[in-house]
Amino acid sequence: MEQNKTDWDKYYQKPYITARYSRRISRDRFFRFLKKYVPRSEWGSLRVAELGGAGSCYYDYIQKQLSPERYIIIDNNRTGLQMMEEKIKGKDNVDLLDMDVLEFDGKMELDLVYSIGLIEHFPLRERQKVIQVHFDLLKPGGIAILSFPTPTFLYLITRWLSKMLNLWIWHDEIPLEVNDVIQLMKPFGAVKETKILWPMILTQAMIVVQKFHLKGDSAPNPGCHVAEWQN
């Protein structure tokens, strides 16, 4: 792992050159998962949390498509949170929690908790805690969606070229193997589906997990499968 930290202030002020393209791909897959695993009849009453969501690129679309009852963002980057404060003026269904996700220790019984590009910025021990927070926030049966880079050849060669051109900005990013992340989530829920988002070039994986209904549940859903990107 590299020693430098990602400069999130700089990232929020000037997103990476591929951000518009990659966000569209990620967002499209995210909403396919929502339509598949969250009943449309519940959309208007959903209670949602985004971890690491300062400067969220999903917020507007979720508000427009889902009209959630409550939308909570947990992050400790002031630049991104200030951007969100401007965006949510006049809306009373949004809460911005200025705190390190590692310090969160509460329960909220939410319907949907998600993070896009978060867990890969933590070493293993802290990554376990961040993943656990997703499920601490969820009600039994609630849905978690996590997206993170995975070290395919395409990812590795693109990252190497970015470094050679001095364009790489995610200095503490650790690309994660899908099965390693699944192992960390097994105590908390059943993996419903995993998708590799190949068109993003800096290849991402996205995993859908349903929190166990009962403490002590452990077996993953037999319908779980890992699939390649499909349009």
C-alpha cells in the first residue's frame, strides 16, 4: 500500500478525468440492482444511508427516482459536506453526519445502506469495521450495496499508465478481490448478487447483500451468483 493519502478536497473540487463516464456506468448498475432487490412499492418510504457520501454523485438521482423518506450521509470531509449543504437547501429529509465512519456505533434500522468507492481506502482491520457499519445501520432484511475496485488486468494496467502519466490521485486505494470482500460480509448477510463492471476500465465490483433476519443466520443465499457485466 502506498504511503500517501488521497486528497479528497482536491477530488471533490475537480473529479478525476474519467468520472463522468464511470459514474454513469456505476449508477446504471446500482439502479438495476435497486429495481431487482428493493420493491418499487417501498421506494417512497425508504430510509437510506450513503457512507462516504460527501459530494455524492448519486444523491440527485436517488431523490428523483426513489423520493426516499430519509436520506443520511455519513462522511468527515468538510469540502464535500459543504457541497452537499448547498445542494440540499430547502430539503428536510436529508441528514448530513460529519463524522468518521469508523467512529459510528449506533443503530438506525434503515432499508438501504450503500457505499461507492469507500472500503478500498482502509487497511484490513478498519475495512472490517467499515463493512460492519453498513449492517449496523440496516434493519433485518435490509439491503446493502457496496462498490469497490477489483484488481483485474484491465484495472492494473490502467492504474500503472495513470501513474506513469502522473495522473493517479487515489494514493491509498487498495483494489480488492471479490471473494475476500464476500468473506468479510458473511457474518452479516446473504450475498444476493455480484457484478464486475468491466466498462469502467478501472474495473469495479458491485455486491448486493441482504442483512440476516435473525442473529445467528450464516448461510449465504443459494441463489447468489457472480456475473460479468451485461447490458
